[in-house]
Amino acid sequence: MTAVPTVTLNNGVTMPQLGFGVFQVPDPETAAAVSHALEVGYRSIDTAAIYGNEVGVGQALASSGIARDDLFVTTKLWNSEQGYDATLRAFDASMDKLKLDYLDLYLIHWPTPARGLYTDTWKAFAKLAADGRVRSVGVSNFQPNHLTEIVEATGLVPAVNQVELHPRLTQEPLRAFHAEHGIVTEAWSPLGQGKGLLDDPAIAAVAAKYDRSPAQVVLRWHLQLGNVVIPKSVTPSRIAENLDVFDFELADADVAALSALNVDSRVGPDPDTNNEA
Ligand code: NDP
């Protein structure tokens, strides 16, 4: 079975560099997809309260027979639950659905700056970490000014910032900010959500050179940049294919060729203006 490398977070906790995302997987289908992922060797699962599938994730974890210590589970606080007390309640609700005693990584899903609540929310995250309810706390979709604000208010540096990142949105300035502050970069939509990006002729050319699929060379690109990745698939063959990326390496010129596809183009919302409740 494939051994997935780990990254060490700023509090010493280790996290698999490749995990399994379940955005847009309906709850009734989630247990089967996560079970398949666990069977082929994934140990890190990325869900969120808003995905509505924490119950399915929890069922797959419980029935897997895999020791809790060998799993790494991430969920995220939804925007409408921001604020100190609401966060503590939302955390308990997620844990009830996941049927877990502790969580590995809890993320603030979006800053939603217009609400002005992400700093209070981060204070609740600090309490959950101090109480041992969650091993590591982080954020998602935070820009440098949001990160600076929560660190100045609490002294607690997020372990991870999970952001949209793929060859058409390479996030160089944000990655440099993370590196400077000891924050791990986790890439969401690492495949650019599949269609479009994976049909790019430049990616097809690199894939042909290594006799790999376009998805595999894109995942390899992320891994070699040091990103944590969480590709999603409900297709068993793709679930296995996306994990089968640890026995080849891209030459620096091919990493650069993929990075050169950057056009700062998002498939998801802009974190500065997304205030969705
Ligand atoms: P991905 O970039 O992982 O792409 C998923 C799409 O690519 C699906 O349509 C899937 O199809 C297809 N696909 C997967 N593997 C392959 C392959 N080997 N070859 C061809 N096509 C493939 O997109 P996501 O948006 O799902 O991002 C991944 C995860 O990131 C999410 O599941 C979620 O956990 C997280 N995320 C976090 C966000 C945040 O705000 N923090 C926002 C968005 C995502 P199929 O399933 O049909 O096989």
C-alpha cells in the first residue's frame, strides 16, 4: 500500500500531504466513496459542515477498522456559525455527526470579512485547541491581511491555510507569505475541478512524457511545491489513480512548465468579497 509522505505543522503535528476531498458528494454516497479511499490507502479526509456529509464521513471512518491515531480528519466551520459561542456550538455539532472524540484539523471556512467575526471565531478555535478537542487549528481562504489580524489578536498562528490553488492559480505571493510565517499551504480544487484544466495541451504534453495521466502530473506538481493536496473523486479508478503519484518525479523544467500556466484565474469565489452566509 502507498505510503503518503507527511508534512509537519507549526505545532509538531504531522499531516498526510495527500488526502481525500468530499465537496459536492451527497451524504448517501459519501460513506462508499470515503470507504473506497480508505481501502486504497488514503488516511486524510477533508469535509466541512456545509458539505452536509459529515455523517457519511463518520460512518466510513467507524466501519473502516482503521485505528483513530492513523486517521487525519479535517472539517470546517461554516460562515453563518462564526462568532465565539456559535463556533463552540458548531464544533460540537460537527463532532456529533462525525462521531469522533477529537478532531485533527478544524478550519474557519471563509473569512467573510463583511461580518467582522473572524477574529472572535479564531479565539474560539484557540480555546478548542487549548482544551484538546482539536489537535491543530487553521483557516481557509484567508488573505495575508486576515492572517495578520488573527495572529496579532491572539498570538496563535494558523497551522494551515487551505486555499484555491492549481496551475491556473498558483498563488505565489500567498505561498511566500505562508512560508515566511510557518503556515502550511493546502490546495483546494487542486485539479481545478477536473474539466478544462486537465484538458490543457501543456499538461497533456507533460503527462505523455511521464506516461501518467494529466491529474497525476498536476498532483505531482503540487507535491513538489510542498503543497498539501485533497483531490476529490467519486470514481473508484480515479480515487486510486490520484493516490498513485509517489513513484515518479517531475523534472524542474516540467514543474516550471505547469507553473507557467498561471493566469490568476479562480474556479471559486474571491475571499475578499465572498460574504455568503
Ligand atoms: P478537484 O480539483 O479535486 O476536482 C474534482 C473533479 O475532478 C471532480 O469532477 C472529479 O470527478 C474530477 N477528477 C478527480 N480525479 C480525476 C482524475 N484522476 N482524472 C480526471 N478527473 C478527475 O475539485 P474540488 O473542488 O472537489 O476540490 C477538492 C477538495 O477541496 C474538495 O472536495 C474539498 O474537500 C476541498 N474544497 C475546499 C474549499 C474551501 O473553500 N475550503 C472549496 C472547494 C473545495 P469525479 O468525482 O466524477 O471522478
